[in-house]
Amino acid sequence: MRPDLENGYGGAWIQMDYRTTDTWDEALWRQAEKVYVQAFPEHGRKGRSLIRRMFERRICVLHTLTDRSEVVAMALSGVSREGHAIIIDYLAVRSDVRNQGVGLLFMEHIRRWAEALDRCRGIIIEVESEPSPENAARIRFWERCGFRITDYVEHYIWVPEPYRAMYMGLKAESPLPHDGETLFRYIKEFHKEAYRGSKA
């Protein structure tokens, strides 16, 4: 663990339990879903039935951080098979524990999990790129986690917000591309697979 993560929270968060699962766990999802719904508006999140199908097809992983049996952070990730990279689809921290270092600690766990995966070159996320204090704060958070932002702006046809890709390389001998257009090809590959066969 990096020193800033080990010493930055007064030791309070070090006892949290980190877990990943690639199988559907109804009870765990009910806990994680509270954080998920709190953080993402309905128009910006995948529905429960779609997420469950993603688990059944083994293209999704749920990450949770639990404090005294309560989920305080959750993330859903998938894999870009073409890019050999992890795509973070959603990541959220419960509102009452935000700005206390929980997100950094959670992302450090996810990074170490990804590093242990065979052939994983790095982690990719997409962030809203419209200039606003909220978007700037989110980008700063990801940069603190070790991500780098790209210049390319993606305009999806089904959502009004423009997005940019951010990436964290994990393998110096097999680096991720640094151009956003290629990274969005990996992101869209994952989204296409997630929605395959769905009417959502």
C-alpha cells in the first residue's frame, strides 16, 4: 500500500473489507445498489436486470468496500478483450463518507486486483468532459488515483454529454495506447458486449 493511503485516514479505513466477485450475489448487490442508485441518476445507470445478465454471461465484476458489514463503496468493471484492459463502468462512494479518502483506498484495491490478472495492460475509464466544477473535481480524483486524461472527445449518439478517456497503465512492457480514440474503441467494445441481446 502506498504511504499516502496507509497514513492518510488516521487508520480508520484500513480495516475495511475489500471484495470482488464475478458471480451474481443478490444480497451483496442489494447493499451495493443503495450506493449505486444514490450516485447515478436513473438515465445514467444500467438497470438491475441488465447487470444481472452481465454477471450470468461472466462479463462483469462487482467490487465492494465494506465497513462494519455495510457497503460504503462499489464499482462495476468489465474487460476489453481487444485492449486487454479493465474498463471501470461505474464507481461510487456512499455520500456520507465522501472526501475522506475512501475512494482512493478503494481504487488502490482495484488497481492491485487488476495487476494480478493475467495479461491485463491497464485500467480505463470515461469521464464527462464538459467544463464544470463537478467534472473538474472528478477528473482530479482520477488523476490522484494515477490515471492520465486524453485529449480526444467522444460524442455518443445516445447521450448528450461529451466524454474523454482516462487510463492507468499497469505493464511497462505492454503499455496501453495513449490516444483517446483507441481507448474509446475498447470502451465501446465493452458497452456493445454488455448490451448485446438486450432491449434496454
